[in-house]
Amino acid sequence: GENVEQHPSTLSVQEGDSAVIKCTYSDSASNYFPWYKQELGKRPQLIIDIRSNVGEKKDQRIAVTLNKTAKHFSLHITETQPEDSAVYFCAASPEKGGGNKLTFGTGTQLKVEL
Amino acid sequence: GAVVSQHPSRVICKSGTSVKIECRSLDFQATTMFWYRQFPKQSLMLMATSNEGSKATYEQGVEKDKFLINHASLTLSTLTVTSAHPEDSSFYICSANTGGGDTEAFFGQGTRLTVV
């Protein structure tokens, strides 16, 4: 089955700096890669996703890059703000109609300091 | 986006009792739903895939007789934790997709189960 590794487990940055979180996956059949932000006790919130036919995607301060050959993808957050502090999870899934099960990375605790 | 509602949000039960958690898709039909478990400060781990009108598919290491899943309609899946023990205390969360090529997963708000 799929195995997703995520680094770092904790990340502390100063407000305004950039944050980068990296993930690798093992199953070449995976072709859907979402990123989630989760606050304590809450449901995961999709912040950006990318499909395997795209190498990069950007949405305002958030960007994701995908290298399918190397089986890794990364989340980039620029101009970080204190409200970006949360746990971030990457995930991978083989996309199929009707639903897809997600294999999550181990999570990154991001702390944005003033 | 689509809405998935999960109930209850919190439950405390005694060891040996059973607890049922509901997952509903409010504005779409879901032939497939997924159940995850999340221990404190850990990731979400897939427990099983709930299939409408058929048996659930369980991930390796998940006891199907302990975690009963029923998906009797296109908008409702239930997870019953039977004979609960303290080690079953966790955050249980479901997800569903709207299908039709849309792959975004919509999550319920989760259920915090505490077994005492």
C-alpha cells in the first residue's frame, strides 16, 4: 500500500518568513495530492491540492510543487502569519470516480512567531 | 463546498459498552465514505471504506467485528465501536466525496470518543 513520509515534524518561523514542508510517497499509482490544515480538535481543512498532470499550483500565499518522477511534493507558504500556526498534513490518493481513500503524512506542527 | 455532518461530536462511555457514530452527507449522495481514526498528536489513519449497499472494506489491522460499519443509504454511514475499551479512545472522523470526477474529500467534524 501507499506510504507517505512528511518532514519536518515541527517547524518554527518568524512572521513574514516562508515555510516549506516536504512529503514523499511510495505508490506510483497515486495521482492526487492534497494538503490539509488542522487545528486542535477540528476537522482537516483542504488548503490546496495538486494532480499528477500538473507540476505546480499556486493560490495566493500558498503553493504546491510536485515531482512525480522523484515521488515527492512540497507545500510552500510565503509571508507567514500567526494564524497560519496549525498542524499541516500532506496526503496521497489514487484518484477514481466515486471517492478516494487518502494516505496521510505524519503531520507538521507549524508555529509562526511574532 | 459539500457538507458532511458527524454526530455526536463528543461521547464518553463506560468500558464494555458500544457507541454508534453517524456520518451524513447533507447535500449530496455518497456511495463511498471513509472512516479515519486519529490519536492525539498523530496522523489520520484510514480504518475502513464504507460502501453503500455492501460490506465495508477494512484496512489491515482493523478488527471488523469490533468496528461495525453500516452504509444503508446514500447519505448515511455509521460506525459502531463495540465493547469499547480505554485504548479505543480517539478522534474518529469520516469523509466523503461528491464523485463525478471531483476528488476533494469533505470531512465530518469528528467525534471525540473517551472510554472510561
